[in-house]
Amino acid sequence: MWDFETDPEFQARLDWADQFITDELEPLDMVLRHPLDRTDPLREATIPKLQEQVREQGLWACHLGPELGGPGMGQVHLALLNELLGRSRCAPVVFGCQAPDSGNAEILARFGSPEQKERYLQPLLAGEIFSCFSMTEPHGGADPKVFTTSAVRKDGTWVINGEKWFSSHARWASFLIVVVVTDPDAAPYSRQSMLVVPVETPGVEILRNVGIAGQDHGDGSHAYIRFSNVEVPESAMLGSRGQAFAIAQTRLGGGRIHHCMRSVGLVRRAFDMMLERAVSRTTQGELLASKQLVQEMIAESWLQIESFRLLVLRTAWKIDQYDDYRRVRGDISAVKAMMPRVITDVAARALQVHGSLGVSEEMPFISMIAEGHHMGLADGPTEVHKLTLAKELVKSAQPAPDVFPSGHLLRRRHAAELKFASLLG
Ligand SMILES: Cc1cc2nc3c(=O)[nH]c(=O)nc-3n(C[C@H](O)[C@H](O)[C@H](O)COP(=O)(O)OP(=O)(O)OC[C@H]3O[C@@H](n4cnc5c(N)ncnc54)[C@H](O)[C@@H]3O)c2cc1C
């Protein structure tokens, strides 16, 4: 069964979200410092009230199942909602589904002890606190086998030493989920564990908050953190000892597809701006939209956006059908790998069509291009996702029967001649 329509009942909810984002969130984006910055009086005066409206609509924390206070709407509906949220910087916070809190809530729910759930998960789900996932280290992020931040047992505690890099939102977080080496002699993917560390624990030091070029303008949110003899109780371990890698895999699956759909929303904005400019600006006596090379940019952008969107929706559909992230690992890696190029290509074309205005600080295109590069690194570099996809695809391939490929024309012709021998004479 193939169906490209949204059911009317859910479409009505999407329409509400669409209007709400247009009327309330997009204007707020223009004046808000950061949606997580509780020291900003504007934030405190606006975001909680907007969150309340989202709750009243039953759209709060839509990535969660009913057991965790969400509606459990499934990935296809979630993808369609995220497409709208992608238009606004503060929308994920207002709808209670921002990274890394969404992924952290997922693993706390799945692997947390009752005490961890009460202390961290409940306030996180309620939007009362924020969290951070601290895994990447200054000397490497794509290869988890190189991490060295360690936790050693001492008198009923874990003592953490090391440094972490690009720990997003640590400056606003109440706790960090830190990946630490607890078993250096174990097999490579069983050496690390996760510890939940309150940020106020002595020895946790944010060395600096790194900003994204073209986006943060000196006020970054990706922390370079040093852990110096940080002591946490044994009960701070999340999941079993040595299980960090396996837990991290489950954490990132859902988040990646949400990011992909938000990217569709973001890139559509660039596309709409490109169209508007093309039918507004004239050169050499005719509209830009009449120039064939501009038409090519418009057509290429549409093709990229729409094919990406369909692939993301199909992946969401597969997640709903199989309910098993391992079966859709290749699909998730595919859309994650495709996303950065779609954003940077379309944003760069929109910039070009706007000429000098496009490259200026008065338009959002450079920031969108930075977002594309951001998406090519966060949650694993594009290259690694392409490797994952290729490995999944190769799994079902069969070797050729002999030195010539099974599609060798002589082989196929010979087989056909045998099949139709009586007719060929
Ligand atoms: C905006 C943003 C937010 C982030 N937030 C967090 C966070 O909250 N918590 C956290 O722990 N980390 C976070 N990260 C870090 C992110 O996970 C890492 O940047 C990523 O895993 C890559 O690690 P790296 O930067 O050390 O690059 P490296 O590991 O040094 O890799 C550099 C480059 O080498 C190439 N490469 C790497 N491996 C392979 C391979 N197997 N095959 C081919 N080429 C390869 C790729 O081109 C890659 O970009 C964030 C990053 C960004 C950009």
C-alpha cells in the first residue's frame, strides 16, 4: 500500500503547529539570546508560556511514548511535525524535544535506575532542567576507541579524570552523561561506561564554550570540559559497566532522523527565499527566474529537497514498521549522510541568487551553510555514515558464480538461448 497523504486529524494538529510557529516562534527567534539561557528575562517571560500552549495541544515531547508523558505518535507523524519545527531555532525547546535532552531522556528511561529516573529523568521530561551528553574528546570523536577520559573505583566511588570536547549545552545543563573508560583491558567496544555527573560536582570545569563559526558570534554552547578527580557514587553508572558503546548506539538512532526532518524545514526556508528573489529581481531587462542557469538552480534544489524528504519519511515509516533500530541502521545512516549536502547546496544557491545581499550578515544563508557543516559532524561524520550504509548494503550481496559477473551478457544470452531453444530453432 502506498499513500502520500497525511490523515486529516493529524493534519489539523500540524496546521496548528504551523500557525503557532509562524505567529509566535519565528518572531521570538529574532530577539532571543538562546532558548536554553535561563538568565535571559525575555526567555523566562516567553518560553514557559509557549510550552504550556504546546502541552494543551498534546504536542509536548512528541518523541516519547505515553509511559513517559508523550503522545507516542510514531516516527512518520513525528517526522512531519519536526519538518515544521526545523523552521525555528527555539521550536524544539518549546515543543520539549531538543537535542541532546531528547536522546538523554531516551537512555535514562531505558537504562536508568529508579533513583536516576526520579532525580534526572522526571525534571528533564517536564522541561525543568537541561542536560548534556559528553563523549567526544579533544583528540578524537569519530572513533570511540580512542577516548581516554577514565573513571577508577575508589572507596565506593568512581573518580573521573580527563577532558571532553564539544559537549553541547553543558553551560546550561544540570547534569552530564559522561562516557568514561572503566575497563581499559576489555575488548575495544566494552571498555567504556556512562556516568551521570551533576555539573556542580567539584572538579568539573568548563574551560571554554566553543562557538560555531557563522552562527554563535563569540557566544558558544559547545563546552570544552576538564574533569579533575571528579568523584561520583557507584550508583551514578547508567546501564551496565562496559555498555557505553551499545547505549550510545540506541541513543542516536531516533535523534538522527529528527534532525533530518528539521533540516527539511530549514532548507525549505532557503528555497522559498530563492524563489521569491528569482521572481523579484531583474537583470538585463528580465527576471532572474527567466535565466536558464537560475532555473537550473531552482530545479536542482527542488530535486534535492524532495528526494531527501521522501527518503527521510520512508526511513521513519520503516522505524514504525519494524520497531527495531538495527533493521534500519543503513537507512538512518543514509539520510544522515545525505542531509549536510542538501542543506549546504540549497543554502549556497539561495545565497548566490541573492547576490551581495546573500553573503551579508543581513541574510541567514551563511548561518544555514554552517548548519549544513554542523550536521555533517554532529552525531558522527558523513563519511562514517556512508561506511555504515555501504556495509549494510554489501551484506545482502552475493559473489559472482565464477570469474565473470552474473550479469555478463554472454552468460545471460546463453541462458536465454537454452530457455527459448524450442522457439529459436
Ligand atoms: C555542532 C556539534 C555539536 C556536537 N555536540 C556534541 C555533544 O553534545 N557531545 C559530544 O560528545 N560530541 C559532540 N559533537 C562532536 C561530534 O560528535 C564529533 O565532531 C564527531 O564525532 C567527529 O569527531 P571529531 O570532530 O573529533 O573529528 P575526527 O574524529 O577527528 O574526524 C575528522 C574527520 O575525519 C574523517 N573521518 C573520521 N572517521 C572516518 C572514517 N572512519 N572513514 C573516513 N573518514 C573518517 C571525517 O571527514 C571527519 O569529519 C558535536 C559536534 C558538532 C559539530
